Amino acid sequence: MRLRLERRLEQRWWHAVAAPVGAVVAALAVGAVFLAIEGFSPLTVYRELFKASFTSAFGITDSLAIATPLVVTGLAAAVAFRMNLFNIGAEGQLYAGAIGGAWAGLALGPHLPAPLAVAAVLAASAVGGLVWALPMAVFKAWFGTSEIITSLMLTFVAQYLMRYLIFGSRSYWRDPESTNFPQGRKIAEAAELPQFGTYRIGWGLVVVVAVAVAVWALIRFTSVGFDMNVVGTSPEAARYAGISTVRVVLMGLLLSGALGGLAGGIEVAGRAHALDPNGLELGLGFTGIVVAALARYNPFAILLVATFLGGLRNAGVALQTLPGARVPVEVSLMLQGAILLFAIGAEIFVRHWLRLVRSGLGPAAGAGLSTAADPGEPVGPAGRAEVTA
Amino acid sequence: MNDAAFVALLAASVVAGVPIALAALGELLAERSGVLNLGVEGMMLIGAVVAFQVGNSSGSLWLSLVVGALAGGALALVHAVLTVTLRASQIVSGLSLTIFGTGLATFVGKSIEGLPLATDFRPVAWEPLADLPVAGPVVFDQDPIVYLTVVLSVAITWYLRRTRAGLSLRSVGESPATADSMGIAVARLRYLHVVAGGVLAGAAGAYLVLGQVPAWSQDGTTSGLGWIALALVVFASWEPMRVLLGAFLFGFSRQLNFYLQAKGVDVPAELLSMLPYLLTIVVLVVWGSRDLRRRVGAPAALGLPYVRDER
């Protein structure tokens, strides 16, 4: 008797929901094991986690505040990944965007009225991210250089560049009065995204929801979006249709980079108010990949997933101060990773199921757990595009 | 060349290159079977944190190295299940592995942050060769893992070129369908080599704490070495001996920073730290381009899940 993966004959709507929910439950179970090993009570930790992030008004708004940049980094990853382009450097594009956005906030902010100053910061940050993504996009489109490695290497370069501007030199971005503890110079007040009352969320949230809708509309209704979908699902078909792969790859990666940069601008205008390496190096870009994958690259699902992961992160911070048991903040990163691993493992069960078969009957004898599907079935993100589009 | 600081730089470059070489050799094995594993960084961190804890509780160097390596292998097994059996995207799975491994390692490592490690690998001087100028300290006065890494590179070269199993492995990486029709168990070979890759990545992480800096710190321990190892495999065009040479080159570029500071050369540390990453990009663009790739020997089926069709 062996287990065999077979294609489902009928696919019901709840299969697509059960997979991620099951993944979260399984990940929490695995997390519980490690929490117990380290001497924490899993039930207490999970209860406090939920309470900290999703029960009080301040908890919810704090979760949304963390979710705000995650939406944009999630979109940055989704735009590229659904085309089978793996820009994993949104982290670096975010830093480059922060550098660009902070420059606009310092140089243009004092001379512009409030809405325009904010717009200048956001626009400059998108340009910063786009410029940072340019080498990756160009090398990929023309030479076929792996965008995975270039985008990642550029992330480290961006990180060191940002640190250099604040800690290593007396740059334009550095506060000249901070000598012992170098800090970024505060941007003009007009360039800050206004907050809602005393809550930590503000117009940034409105901006990111608008961006999510815009990305969805671009993919759904424009010819550029159509070309991106074709190149993503079937490069062969794109070639027959006369779509220029070079052009579409360039546009996809640059759009992805610009979105990553925009996340940096939103952080600078909405929260950090300066080029602040300590406050920006939070792994928001890398988490964006998690957001995008869990949301199966769908812009609206990204809004939901970002809120969920924002809550998880926010709770991680809150758990550190839990009386009696100080749980390290890293617990939320571990849970994120576990959720993601289970989610991608569960992905296949949306369209396949396991069946016990008697050995020797199937053509795939030999391997313990054989894998089988229709030949030519799109595998990977391209296959998922049709679910999300 | 008689400059003592420069000789010390060369000797340190060799040590700095070893973890990169180990991790990259592991990745090379996985990629030769057609599976890309972007989880190297996560597996290294797990290897490091586990080796540290075993080292402090048992006091045994070799036991810490082995257990750290096995921890990396366990994480790689998750990747194998997800990508070989469940056909998940190798890229998304590998990235999740890094996120999970980083999270788990930092969570578990919280309690040991800042603690010293009781035991570490010491250089073994090959008298009288160790007294030679330059070659003495650089070649004949290193710790056992350095020599083990060199032996391993030779062994993997021999395995790939001269053994039947190595030939099967290469055929699985080039054309799994052909290999399958020849009766080679594609899934089993992929599982084995992905896990072997994880074991080497775990060992690389373990060596970081056992052989280099005997302490654990969340972002200082690997500082992106896993990613450099990934790039190095492409840089070395999937050849073990080139991986070894490349690793020493990367080790050199990482150590240059300290050397120049000691020499009083006023280059900002942040800018020097960018060097290895920029070097990687340049190398990739020159070597890793699409047309060259076929010539330099990328496994043709790299990154593609193998699904035997069933009707």
C-alpha cells in the first residue's frame, strides 16, 4: 500500500480556504512544541498573542500600523512572483526608497504645501526603489542573469549604503547636531503622513489600500497587465502572440522595485520621519514575500494576510513584556516561517488529494510517495495566477 | 609578501572561506540533483545555534559539529518533502526555510546570546612545515576542518566524475525523465542530495561558532554568508574545486576590511563591506548569463519539479 497524490475531480471553494487555515493551525502546533521546549506555556503565549493584537482598539490599530508597509512589500513581491520573476530584494528596494523619500522630505518638504510634500516623498521613494531594481531588471531582461541573486546582493549593498549615510559619514541625511549617537535628520512636518488622532495609524493605510486596488486594476484591466499574465503563465504563448518578453520582464521587475521603494517612503513619511537605519531594518521587505505567497499573489488577499502578519509581529513585541514570562520577540518570526512552510505544503491539496493505492498497480512504482499530475500542468506560482486573476 | 599583516590576512581568508565553501559544496550537491535550495542561510543559523548549545553542554567539539550538521539536514528534509514530493515552488519553499530557520535560531538562541563558547577548533601546526615563510601560517597551520573541507572538495569532484552514483546524480539534474526511464530513482536521489546539502550547510554554520567566533549573535553569526554561498555555486559553474577557490576569494574580500583598517587606510567600513556583494553581482553578470550558462554547466533541470505523468 502506498500513498499517491491524485488530481481532484471536483474542486470546491472551501478547499482553497481550508489549506491556509489548516496551515496556520499546524504551524501553531509546531510553534507550541518549540515554545514548550524553551519552557513557555504555549496556550498562555497564544492567548496573550491574540489579546495583544486583536482585542483592544490600540492593539488593532498597532497591528494595522505594522501591516501598512507589509501591504506594499507584499504587492512588490506579488507583481514579480506571479510572472515567475523572483525579486526577493524588496528589503533593499525599501531602503533605497527610504533614502529617496527622506531626501525629498528634507529638500522639497519645507517648500511645498502638506499634500504635495507627502506626494513628493512617496514619488521619490518609488523612484529610489525603481533605480535600485534597475540593474536586476536590466541584467535579467537582457542577459538572463538570475534576479534572485542580484536582487539579494543589492539588498546588502543598500543596507550598507543607508548605514554609511547615517553612521559612516556626515551626509545630507544625517542630523548635524547628533555627534555621539548619529541619527537621521527629521523631514519637514508638511511631508509627514497625518495620523488619525492618537492612534499610530494614519493616511498611510489609505494610501496602501489605494495602491492595492491600483495594482489589481492594472493586472485585471490593462494590456500591460494582460501581457504580464501571459508571460507569467506561458512564455511560449507570449512569444507566439508577439509579446516582447524583454519589455514585459523589465516592466514587471521595475514595477516591483518601485513598490518596494514606496514601502520605504511610507515608513519615512508615516512613522520614522527620518532616514533611520535602526527603525527601518525590520525585515519588512522579506516578510512581504511571505505575505504575497500566503495571499497567493492576490492584491485583496494581501490586505488580509498583511493584517494577520502585522498582528503577529505586533504581538511579538507585546509578548516581550508579558509579566512572568518574557517571550523573545523572535517567536513571531518563527511562527511566520512555520505558517509559510505549511501553507506551501498544503497548496497542492487544493487541487490534489492523497489516495491509498495497492503497490505495483500504478506506473510510478519505486518511489515511496510518488507524485503525479497531468503533464504540462503549470506548477509553481504561474499555476496559481489563474486562481487569483 | 614578507609583510606579517598580509600573511595573517591570507591565513584568515582561508578560515573565513571554509564555511562559505562547506555551504556552497552542499548547495552544489542539491543543485546537481536539480533542486535549488534558498534556505542555506536558515540551515546555517540552525547549525550554528545547535552546535553552540551542544558544545556548551557536552564540551565535545566533534559532537557539536555533527549534531549541528544533522540539524541543518533536518531542515533540508522539510525542503525535500515540500519540493520533491509536494511539488511546491523551490524558490518559495527555500525562502520560507530561511525565514523559519532564522526565526527558530534567534528564538532558541535568545538565551545564549553573549555567552562564550567553552570549546573551539584550534590550528594544528605541521612541524616543521609550519615554520615556512607565508606558506607555513597559510597552509600548514590551520584547524582540522580547513583540511577536511579541501579533502571534501576533492572527494565530491571524484564522486561526480568517476563514480556510478555521481553519474546518476548528474543525469537526474540534467534530465530527470531520461534518468527515470533508465531506472534511476529520481525522487530518492533528490531527497538524498538535498539532505546532504543541508548537512553541509549545518556543518558550515557549526564551524562559524566552533572555528571562527566562539559566540552566538543573531545577525553577526552568518551575516549573509548563506546567500554568498548560493551565488558562489553559480560563480563556480557547479564545479567543486572552483567552489573551493571561489570561497577563499570571498573569504579574502571579507577579511580585507580588517587588514586595511589595521594599515590605517581610511576607507569607510560600510563601503568595504559592500565589496563581496558587488563582486558577486559582477561575476554573475559575466558568468551567469543565459548563453554562457549552458556552456558553464548549469544542471538543465535546475529548479524544475519532476512529475512523472500519469494517465
